[in-house]
Amino acid sequence: MSRPMVVVTRRPPGRALEILEGVADVWVWPEDTEIPREVLLERVRDAEGLYSMLSERIDEELLDAAPRLRVVSNMAVGVDNVDLAACARRGIAVGHTPDVLTEATADLAWALLLTVARRVVEGVDHVRQGRWTRWEPGLLLGVDVYGTTLGIVGLGRIGTAVARRGRGFDMEIRYTARGPKPDVEAELAARYRELDELLAEADHVVVTAALTEETRGLIDAAALARMKPTATLVNVARGPLVDTEALVAALREGRIFGAGLDVTDPEPLPPDHPLLALPNCVVVPHVGSATRRTREAMAELAAENLVAGLEGRPLPAPCPFPEL
């Protein structure tokens, strides 16, 4: 019996390929770059499984080019790059990698929050540029973190993990979500707020919401105007949740204190982008889950999803489909 064909769009870490090769013939894009669209469309023609990264668009065009496709496994928790409705109409299972990246991403959110609040990058530059010649009482004054108010936009797994860390800083926790979450409120003494209220109340705002058509551009000029001038904004979710032009203007004009971004719109940012010239903005290259253990766990869960789909078993981490 012939083995199913699997396309892998980037070489994953850990044992993922070993897991896939145990059940399928595997083709892997050999470069450490995004697979060209035309190559992907050609390669999926005979594929029964597709192991994708968040950089690939799994849309009608690709699905039409892959008549034998039975399962898509996305090595990410977010699946905004996958047309779930189109997959559902074709009976194609879709897997993702929740849970395994929660703690690493929450750690990175806090790294950005502290870096921005305490102006760490500016301090490093100050030293490296030879400007540290004496102690100054007013040098690089930041904003407090301990004992302040933390606002979480989107209280899912990652948002809840960010909030738990906030309790260690004796912070008041505020959150917005589709509705109140009594279990999290009981655990963390968190309080639900509508978005407008949260933005006005929080000293530090961390965005962890999923990207949907409803949340695209959620943090726009009006939202930023509701924040305190001493507040920080951190985004570890998806870049299009924040209106980039509005954020540039708010940072330039001092309408918020600073921003820390693991994700951007566009992504990646060109080196001459205005955000990168702002001293009160820290940008890192989408590394929220970038620890060795976490990425290997993501890669292996994505492989296990794919194998289960090829074997007709329930996926360990299926992505819920929208109602058709």
C-alpha cells in the first residue's frame, strides 16, 4: 500500500519529521525562508497532509490546487492564516498547537512590558554609545509596574498566564473578553471591563486576543486616545489587532508612554519603518514562543495532529470550525 504524501513548508525543530516519516512520504521545503507561493501550489497537488507555518495562506486557491488534501496542521496556536470555512466545506481537518506555547509567550509579554516600562533598551543604548559619564537623578525615568493596574485584552490561555504573573507584582487585574469569566476572576481577583473602561483604567495593556474580522484594528486611534499618557501597550497576539499608523502617532506625540511589540502590521517590518525609529517602542521579531522546549513541543504536536488526520483519528488539538 502506498504511503500518503505530506508537504512541510519549513523544517521544524525536534522530532517532528521523524514522527511524520514514520507514516508518510515527506517533502520539506529545503530553505530557511518562506516557501514561494508557486512552489507550494505545485507541491500540494498530490499531498494528503499539509504541515504549515503561520506565514502560509491556506485559502481557496491552495485548497483547489490540493484535491487529495485531508488534513492541515498549523504549527501555531492562531489560525488566522487558514480559511477554516473553506476547509470545513471540503471535510479537511485542521489542527493547531495551543497550550504548549502559553507560558513562553506570557514570559515574553512580561519581558516586553518590563523593558518598555523601565526603558531598558534606551539604557543599553545609553551605555553602548558612551553617554554614561555620571549618575543622574533624572536619567531615563520609567513608569512603575509593581502595584499598578494590568489590563488584558483577550483572556484566553495566554492572557490568563499573563494575568497570573501580574499577581506576583501585586497588580490589580482587569480584563476584557467576550464575557465575564467567573473562574478566572475567583482565581486572580480579576475584574471584567468593557474595552473602553479597561483602556482608561489600566497602567499597562497587554493584547492577547485572537485575530478575527471583529478584532482586526481593535486598538485604533480612538482606543489609544482612551489610554493614560503614562500607560504602556504590549502586543504578543497578532499585528493587525493594532492600527500601526495610529500607534506611531500616539508614541510620537507622547499620548502613551511606550509600546512593546512581538508582532506587527506589516510583518516583518521594513528597517526604515517609523516604529523602529521611536525610542519608546521596542520591537522583537515574533519570538513569543521561541524557546527550544516550546518550539519543539509545538512542532511535535503539529506532527501528531497531522498523523492523526491521515489515520482518520481525532486530532489531539483540533481547531474548531465556524458554523457553515
